[in-house]
Amino acid sequence: MAGRIEDYALIGDMQTAALVCRDGTVDWLCLPRFDSHAVFAGLLGTEEHGFWRLGPAHGPDTPPPAATRRSYRGDSLVLESEWDTPRGTVRVTDFMPPRDNDAPQLVRIVEGVSGRVPMRSSLRMRFSYGRVVPWVHKVGNRTVAVAGPDSVWLDTEAETYGKDLTTYSDFTVAPGERIAFALSWQPSHRQEPPHPEPEAALAATEDFWREWVEHCTYHGPYREAVVRSLITLKALTYAPTGGIVAAPTTSLPEDIGGSRNWDYRFTWLRDAAITLSSLLRTGYREEARAWREWLLRAVAGDPENLQIMYGIAGERELGEAELDWLPGYENSAPVRVGNGAAHQLQLDVYGEVTEALHLAHMTGLARNDYASLLQIKLIRYLETHWNEPDEGIWEVRGPRRHFVHSKVMAWVAVDRTIKLLESGDADGPLDRWRDLRDEIHQDVCEKGYDRERNTFTQSYGSKELDASLLLIPQVGFLPPDDKRVIGTIEAIQRELSTPDGFILRYPTSGDDAGVDGLEGDEGAFLACSFWLADDLAMIGRVDEARKLFERLLALRNDLGLLAEEWDPRLKRQVGNFPQAFSHVPLIDTALRLTASGAYGG
């Protein structure tokens, strides 16, 4: 069985990523890209579906021991795990060197700290998400696994042998002794990849992350949490194109044992736009420029058919399929690849994209005429479609509705474009769009507001609440001191809070299909709880905001990572991991609380 979601560490090279469990097992790795087929898919099945365990040797009837301690080496994505054993102490350093056009590599360096510790490496490669057993053979002193278009090469000084379709290595390390393992991917029709240089790669990887973190402009009291979140967001960026994945995993369940399992290895315009905003606010303009270029390529000359998500290189076809040979994480089936929500209508995306372009413009990113033209074209589309029902921010698979958040973000799109026109950097029908902005605002306030309960609602005519309403003051639709804003915040606290005070996205209906068209429940959506902390600070309840924020920080795993949700019943993280949509609002709330002085000693 795979570990708990919070038991995993993230390592990556900004083109793909691996998850490493506390016991030294890599249970998830897609090669060569985030969205490629997994060569280790044990996370979503069993050991038969691929894994790589490296740690102290243990008996056949005993589980592999968890590391005594682990941490990232400074402000980097280099993972160090240490085991104290009866024979001594050993350290394993795991990392993936950032690369350009080189072969992707996963490097693992074993180092003896004290005593003499028997070690074992168990490597079971399974291509196509665990379905294909490769042909494993030796080429000189290298071990290579080949299946179809893929080949994976293992390099190590340790002796290796094959048994039960698994490659093993048994060895002992003494103090100061270092033994490296490197796994490299290469298209199977090409010549073998270059021999790795693990120690040089380690130094270069550390240098890369140290230099990148030095650009961070945030130096407040929550710097450790902010920097770790920024590193995580950078790790979720596909460097060749600037696309940003929502998470490096697929089908980690929002409800353990349930069917709310989705593939997040794509670039949602919404997630990428808010990620970009956080990076810009903390000093990272190059990522903003790269994402803007990705956006212009992805949308191309067809903004009228804007998708809510694209592949990491701008691909449009993301057809959804189920992998029936995988039982799913803790039997949470189905396991899905691709995402059928790609062609949904989600009007809020126009607002998030426009807000990101506006922020890039306001923070001094060099002007791009086509970016301004794209913004104008998006508003021309919204002008005739803003009043249509849509699937909304949560990608409901039930009937379309007039979601209030979607209308609010349509207002944001128009408002930010008006500001672009007023700056003189673009031309458009300014007076007409000012009237449109007023029309949308009036429509939301009349149809999306429940006067009896003094709260905005999830959609026009509904009684349900929705945590996305917490964004109303944050995007400037209404001021924080407006009684309707305060009433909405308090209603969400009453009706969408879990017993431990975290926030659900919206009501779910257990065994009955609810507003989202799905059966089952889900955990507290972490982004929504950060939004509440933001709102509480905005309305002057700063001490309450700080306490909520610090309780949210306590949900992070020992390495500072967050999944999509928190299950209040099981007291564990759920959903895809690590999740950009959780780390972005963590950064934003930290910035707001720091600006307000609302933090403890």
C-alpha cells in the first residue's frame, strides 16, 4: 500500500516530478514530462505497478522502516532522509537536476553517517502506468529497461541483479562512503544517454535553487512557509514552455474510497493565472513573461474558443480515459488520465486571465502588443456571453447555472480592461464597456444576493452558499466593509465550516448527486480556508485571521507541502499533491497578514 498523501516529498526538474515516501520509496514518476505515462505508478495501485525503494535492508516479513528524519537541504528541492538503525545511521539524498534538452534524471546518493548499515535498492520499472513490463538487460555496466518508445537507464557503482522482474542491489555503507544511483530516461530509438555525474549534478542543483530563491522579495515573518510554497510552484512550472501544472499527480482522491479523482497534470488558466500573480508579488517576473508567452501561443488566434485548460505545451485535446488495471489510491477508483472538463464553459477564467495580464502590466513587465489585443478580444467575447449559465470555478458536471462567482469575475475582466484603456496602452469602446461593467455589477447584486439572509448565493435563485464568494472583496467587486460582504463571510463561516473551522467549497450530498453532479463528499478545500483568513483580515478581524492562517500552516506536512483538501474526519490530506491552488493562497494570505502586522511574536 502507498503511504498517506502527506508522507510524500516532492522532487522535480521543472519538466516532471517524483514523489518520495518516508520509507525511501518513489511511488510516482512520469517520464519525460509531467503528463507522460508513469514508470512508477505504485501510488495508484500496488508494488506491481512500479516503484523504487532505497533504504536500510529489512526482512521479507517486515515493512520498510520510515526515515527517522527528513528535510529539504536549505531552500532547495534536494531531499535528505536519514535513518537511525541498530547498525548505524545512513543518509539518502534525492533530487532531479534541472535540465534543458538533457535526459531527465532521478539521482539518489547514499551516504554512511555512522556505523556500517546494510542497504537495499529495489527497482521495479513498469511502463504505461504499470501495465507494461519492460525488457531489462545490461549494456556494459548499465542496466536498461525498454518498452515501446521508452527506455530507462540505471547507473550505479553498486552491484545489481535481477529477481522476480525487479532489479536489486544489496550493499553496505560505512562512514563517509557515498554510493550513487541515477535513473535516466531516453527515447528507445536513440543512442544511450550520457553517463551521469551525480556529485556535479547535486552541486548544480543546489546552486540553481539557491540563486532562484535569492530573487524572492518577501522577508516577513512567514518567510519559511512562503519560500517553500514558491519553490513548489516553481517546481510545477514546465520550463520549456512556461506552462504551470495544477499538480504533478492524477486521481489522488478528494474522498478516500470515492470517485472524485481527477487528472491535474495540465495547465488550468485559472490556476496558472493566480500562480503567476503570487510569483509577481514576490519578485518573479521571468516566470510571468514565460507564462504570458505560453498563453499567447495556446490561445493563438482563437480567443472565442478559449479553453479552461490546455496541455503544458498548449495542447487542446485532453480526452479523459479510465485506467481499469489500476485499483486507485487506497481503492479510490476510477483512475483517470486526461480531463473531460477541458471544453467546459467557465466564464470566471476570463477574469483570472485578465487580472494576471493586468498585474503583469502594472508590475512593469515589458509590453506585449498581442497580449493587449488578446485582452480586448476576450472582452468582446464576454460582452455577448457573460449572461449565459456556465459550469463555474468548480467544474460541475451537473447542469449549467448562473454562478455568482463567474459573473463577478466577468466584471473583473471588464474592469481591468477598462483600466488598460484608461492607461492609453490599448484602444476600445471605453464608454460602452463602462456601461457593461455597471450592468454586470447590478445584475449580480440583484439576482445573486439573498436579502433575507444578507448573503450572496452560489448561483442566481439558489439558497446554497459557495466559498468562491469570499473572493468578492478581494477582487474589488465590493469594499470589505459593505454589509453584504460581511454578511456573506459570516454565512459561509456558519454554513460551510467543518467542526475544526475549515471551509468546504459548497454543500455536497453524500450518496445523492448534488450541484456538482457527483456522488459522495469531499474534504475542506484548503484554498477556501485561506480565502476566509484573507477576508477576516480585510474586515478588521485580524487576530482571528492570523489564528486561522497558522492553523492552516499546521496542516502542511513536515516538508511544508499541501494537497488540495483536508479531510476533517480522517485528519489527513486528500486530493492531488502538492497542489498549486493551495500554495498560492498561502502566499497571498501571508503577504496580507504581514502588511497588516497581524502576526504573532
